[in-house]
Amino acid sequence: MNPYVFDNTYFQEVLLGHDSKYLKTASDLELVEKPELKEWVEAYAADQTLFFENYAQAHVKVSE
């Protein structure tokens, strides 16, 4: 993981669950344990463009 690159790597790591060498917090692992959250993790892990589009919309909303 490169801290200088903004991408969907986080979601790919979350899908690894306990096998991830980076993610260990309860909130990280909960993202794959709850079906309604896992659906989004899988979508963002597979489609970086979708993640960027949804992130941009959320960022604008929070900023306003």
C-alpha cells in the first residue's frame, strides 16, 4: 500500500479479512461480516471508478 496513492486498495485489503497484513480493527473486519456493507466493499474493490464517483459525491455533500 502506497500512502501517496488514492485508490481502492483499502477495499481489496478488507476483502482479505484476517489474512490482510494491514487491517485488523473490529470496524475493518465488520465491513465484510455484515452483508449490506460487504456488498459495497466488493463493488468498490472491483470497480475503482465507482469508488471514485461515490467518494466524490460524498465529499462534496460533507463539504457543503
